[in-house]
Amino acid sequence: MTEKQLKILIVDDEPEVTRSIAAYLERIGYEPRGLNDPDQFMDTFLEFKPDLIILDIIMPKVDGVELCRSVRRLPLYCPIIMLTSKGDVVDKIVGLEVGADDYVPKPFSLRELEARIKAVLRRQILQAKALDSAAAANLLQHGNITMDLKNRILKIGKKKIELTPKEFELMRLFLSNPGRAFSREDLLEKVWGDNYRGYHRTIDSHINRLRAKVESNPEHPEIVVTVWGVGYKFNEDYQPKT
């Protein structure tokens, strides 16, 4: 699929907002669709099958946070850019916690939105290519980091890193989603399971132990980094030192 064929679903209760964004995106080669009634979101999403969603946080009936959660419950991953109130850090944090890939504060320029869309889609395409190319060999790779999923082996350069089962699953999740921020709640659910009733700070202890094994300097991590106010992510810009 070329960039000009990519579908973008724009969800905002203000018709003038969806119209202006859709007109701009169509002009630069995307296939946009505007939606003003959040009650119709899931039907529209399943029918339109967008490659990216632009989603306003503040809407009547159902807000963007709940719609984002509903998309993240689905098996296929669709990138989401959330529109937030200008300078509202709470909106940003909430959006990232529920699985948004990026956020754009209102008011914004359409050129800025275009740049954010391209960045998110580029990252998604690169991740998909990396996973596809490694799938046959059950490998995940980034820089000098290699995970052999079949034999459950992690190597950084030529050094084999011994991980506990939970540390391995955390690293696999991070490495499978470079640049995506995971909240502690996300990590508990995805690694420990829905039935786990432990404390969120359990994650911090495991992250600290993981960093002690994979980072050259755990006090200044470069691989598994903190996203302040949200949780943790694999640093998509990580490059091994030569």
C-alpha cells in the first residue's frame, strides 16, 4: 500500500474540524473520512478499516479516551493521534496511557498535523517490516539487540543476557513496540495477566532489575527509558555505542 492510498478516520464532534482536516488530507493524497457522532465510531471503524485514526479527546456521549480503549481491545493495531486541549498535560498523559501513539494540542496547524501523521505512519511501517522480516526466524532485532523468541535468548552484541521469565516478556513487549509508551497498568495486564492483583510498583522493581542487566549504565538508561507521567518504553532512537 502506498502512502496516497492510506485511509485516515477523523473523529471530532465539530463538523467544521472534520471537514477542514479531511479536505486537507485529501488534497495531499490520503483517503480521509470524517465522523461527528462517536456513537457510530465502531461501526465506521470496522467498515472503513482505517490505517490511522485522528481522535478528539473531548466529545459528548463517548469521549476519545473510551474510543481509544475500544480500539486497543481489538487484535489488529491501528495508530491513533489524539487531539487535546492546548497545553493540557493531563490530556496528553491520559491519551498515552490508553494507547495513543501521539497527540496534537488544539489549536494546531494542518501542516503540523500532516507531519505528525507521517511520523506515526513511518514508525508503524518500519515496525511492521521489522516484525515481518524476523517472524520466520522468531527473532526481534533493534540495533545490536537480538531476541530469539523460540529459544528465549536475549543478546546485546555478542553477550548473552540471562533474564527471568517476566523480564524476558517485558523485553519482548518493549522490543516489539519501539517508541510506544506503556503504562504500569498496561504492563501488568500484558505480562502478568488480567487476574493479577499486585501493585503497580511491582513494575518498577522489575524494570530496575531488567535495566541492571541490559543497560551499560542503569542510572542513565538508553534502552528501556521512562516516559514521565506515563510509564516506560523501548527507546526507538537507541543506537549501540561504537
